[in-house]
Amino acid sequence: MQVLLVEDDSETRDFIARGLREAGHQVTVCSTGQAGLIEATGRDFDAIVLDRMLPGIDGLALLRMLRAGGRHAPVLMLTALGSIADRVEGLESGADDYLVKPFAFSELAARLQALTRRPAVRVETHRLVVGDLVVDELRRSVERAGQRIVLQPREFSLLAELMRNPGRIMTRTMLLERVWDFDFDPKTNIVETHLSRLRAKLNDGFEDDPIETVRGAGYRMRIAD
Amino acid sequence: MRRIWQSTTGVVAVIGILLALATLAIGATVHELAHEALEEQLDHRIGAETRSLLAEAIRGGTPAVAELIARREAAAAASGLAYLLVDASGQPLAGSLDAAMPAQPGYVEHLRHDRGQREAQALTSRLPDGSRLLVAADRAAIDDTDRAIRQVTAYAFGSLLLLGIAAAWAVGAITRARLHGIDRTALAIIGGDLSQRMPVDGSGSEFDRVSITLNRMLDRIASLLDNLREVSGNVAHDLRTPLTRLTNRLEVARTASEPGLHIDAALAQSRELLDTFAALLRISEVESQAVRRHFALLSLSRLVSEVVEAYRPDFAASGHRLLMAVAPEISVNGDRHLLQQLVANLLDNALRHTPAGTTVRVALEVRGGEAALAIIDDGPGVLPDVLPRLFQRFSTGDSSRSSGGHGLGLALVAAIAVAHHGAVTAQSSAGLSVSVSMPIRSDGDQDR
């Protein structure tokens, strides 16, 4: 995957670039908005990691110019701590996702992956199928191996979110944002407790667990190899 | 350019000049009225005298008039009237008035007499035998009065003008002196000495009142600054401990046989520190009230229910009872994520600081025109001395901090409530009860 990284802080830049290269991506790094804009308009990238605050052309301006120029590469915007307004502005300017510094690398990797690979092809628009699990988003029904499973609304949303991204790691904060619409991290185990209930219902009478816990990163829907 | 007429001196000077000009106008009017009245009075007197002499002429002819004139002149010069009687050929018959007989009968305003040196007001009449009678009154009285009025007016005008200028100077000087005191204090405060206060002399003057208000403002700023200083002190203090632990961990990791374990622990510690920073920054951001820009109408009832439902499994897992009584369709103008965090922090707090078996009740209702959210537990509560500081940064109910949390959750709750034009209060009798109130909004409300 071709990734463009625009970040002015050298330590953060090296940290992200090293992680992305270790994960097997090709990384082009820029330390200024100008350089980033030249690179980004020069060729197509699979994803762009863009810092919000940059010397010269800042992240928001760069993003607007890029979008105005017809470049639609998914953009993951990075911002400093404590900027509720930044988040809104960033998403309004055309960022596809937003990550607040500091972050664990696994969080960035998971979000980048979620951005770049479009969801798996669906059988029907409202039916999600992964392995022996079938979720009907319209009827809000769940079946495992043809067996009907009754879920609470949040458990259903949680499963649907994982099913929409099969094989991809969904981090705790991604799930909090997408399932609960929380943009903060509660100190309690909301995600964990809901997941364990969900698992208990899904796995009742089955040997294998369709949801995999990726230690230190998040959860993932298993897909057949 | 300085507009001098807008300064205090200028305003008072203008008022002084206007007053002086008004005095001048009044003087001129009085002069005119008095002049007219005196002239009329003289006319009246000479008219009456002429009538009585004419009556004498009808009774006894011209010689009788001449005799009467002679008698009058001999008797009383005090009457102030002078006479001249000439026959048809112009020969004087009686009277001592030294003036030329006017050719035509009637009133003359300014008749020269006394060898042309004085002026008189006079009435000329023709007697039946063709002789002419002139009765005159000297105008000296009128002229004297006129002069006196002119003089008084001039004095009044002059002194008012001087008074106005003096007042302008004095008021300006006093104002400048008083303002200079305020100015000097303000400059000292700009210079960094916030202990300075505006001079107050206890006179109750408008300057004093302004000074008192300014001083109250300064007291408020000083107390806010003190608060800020205390908070930054607390921040420094509260961050030193985990930073020390972090440093120690890393020191140990350098020489440990299995550094990975220690590095993991250090990492966890540094994440905790970053969480604390994030929480602090979030509080500052909410307190700055820039977040109000993104407020929108939302259903607080639904929001509270959703957050409570999200926490239900956690409460069940830790052996707490969670009861909810949410009145439907309560809407507020606010930020969805902040309000979610407010409710979540209160639930976190209840869950974390109460033992298993505790019942936590969440109630949302309309009380006194406001949305009232209450989170009430029957746990151990907090000590009375902790209660007032509960919503300040880094004030955890239990001083040991053993139950985790960075002591910022409730501070953020308070900041969010205030950003929503609301308030938060806490009571601790049996268990802790935290109440948040904020104005409700309906769809019809206009944006403020």
C-alpha cells in the first residue's frame, strides 16, 4: 500500500513511518504542507496520513486544496490533544477519519486499514455474511448456521460493525465511536462487557468463536483462510 | 486629533459660555422691556400734563395757561417736566424750556434742549388761539436706567464667562487628578502588580463608585488567578508522582534481566499520564466555552437513556443495581458528545467509588423549568470536607486514590454543565447524590 505521511515533528514522523514500513507499506514522508501538497497532487496514494498543524500550508488547507483538485485518496487526520472543534472542522474539510495524538501505533494502523479497504462485497445490500454468521440489517436479525440468535440493540450494532469489516482489526475507540457514538474513552469496560455478552450469545452451542481478540489492538471478525 | 470639546474641560467650558450668552440675552431683553416701559411712562406723564393745561386753556384762554405754567415751574422742579408756550407768531409766552418749538403737533421722542446738550421726550399741542404748547420730560431717567441695566448685564456676562472658564479648568483638573490615580493603578497592574487597587476616598462620588467596581473586578480576577495557580500547582504535584514512577520503572528496565515487563509497565504509566493531560485539556477547552459554537438541539432524555443502557452491563458485572427514571422528551441545546461524557463520567464515578451491592438511581425530569439530572447512590458517600471541592480538578473523594481515576472526571462534569448554562451540585447524606441542571429548550426557541 502506498501511504503519504505529512508530519512536521520528526520523532512522530519516524515512529509512524517505521511502523508502516514494518507492516509492509511503502511510505513517502514529507515534513511541510507544501512538500505534502506537491507529493499528493503528483500521484495517487492509497492513503494519506496528514497532521493538522503544519508549518506553511496547514493540514486543513492542504486537504481542501487536495479535494478541490479532485484527489480522493482517503485521509486520516492527526491532531493534537483537546481539540473538539478541530475534529469537527477536520471532518467537514473532507478528512475520512480523525486520530487524536498521542495514539498507539496499532490504533493508527487499524484506522488506516479500515479506511483503505472498502467493505467486503455484500450478498445483498442489507445482508452481511461472514462464515456461518448472517446479519440482516433491515430486519435486524442474526443467524448462526441457520440458527436464530436474539441480541440486544447495542449487541446487534456491535456485531454489525464487526461484520462490515471482516478480517480487519476494530479498536476499542473505533467501536466506541461507531457503535456508541462516544468520542471519549470511558474508564469502564463498556466494549469488553458488551463483547463478552455478544460472544456468549453467538457461541452458545458452538465450538469456535467468530470474534477474535487481538491483544493490545482490538477485535476482529475471523474470515476463512 | 484630540477632540477638546469632548474632554471634561471642554464640556464644562461650553456650558459656561452658553450660560454667559444666555445671561447676555436676558440682559438685552430686560434692557429693551425697561426702556419701552419708561418711555411709555414719560409719554403718559406729558400727555396727562398737556391735557390738564389744554383744559385750562379752554377755561381761561392762553394767558391762564401761561400763568399756570409759571406757577408750576415755580412750585416744583421735582415734577421733572419743562414747558414752553409760544404764541401764533412764535414769541415765547411762558416756560423755561430751552428748545426749538417743533413745527407739527404731536409726540417727539428725542427733543434737544438745554442748548442742545440734553434730550427730552415732548408733546406739542396747538391751543385754540393758535399758540403752541410744548410739554417735555427729560430722558435722563431712561438713559440712567438703560445704562444701569447694560452695566449689570456686562458684569454678569463677564463674571459668568470667567466662572465658566475657571469651573472648566477646575473640573478638568479634578477629573484628571482622579483618573490619573486610576490610570496609575491600572498601569501598575499592567506592569504585573495585581495587588494594586484603585484609590477610594469614601466620598461616594462617581469616581469612588467606579473605583469600587473596578476593585471588585480586580478581586475577582485575582481570585481566579489564585485558583489557576492552585490548579497548576495541583497539576504539577499530581503529575510528579506518576512521572517519578515512570522514571523509576525505566531506570529498573535498564538493568533488569527481563526489561520487557518493566517497559510495558512504564508504557502503561505514560499512557495514564497522557490520559490525565487529555482530560485536563478537555476541561480547559470546555471552560473556554468555544464549544458552544457547535451546540444543537438534542433530546437529553434519549441521550441519558442510551448512555445508561451502555453502562448497564458494567453495573451488572460489578454487582451494582442500576435504576433509571427518565422523563421523555426533554430537550436541551448542547453538544452531544460532551453531554454523553457528562453522564458517562457520573456513572463511572458511581461505579468506581461504591462497593458491590450499591443501588445507583438515575433520574431525569423537568424541575423549575430546567432539566434536572440526578445520579444518586446509597454507597458510603463522601466526607463533608471533601464535598465543596468535589468538582475541582484533582480532588478525589478518597485521598488514597486507590480506586484509580485521575480526579478530573467530576471537574469535567462541572465544566460541561457550566458550558451548557447549567450547574452541578452534590449532597452526601446516605450515599452521594449529584444533581445537574440546565435550561431546557423546545423547537420553537430562538438561537441566542
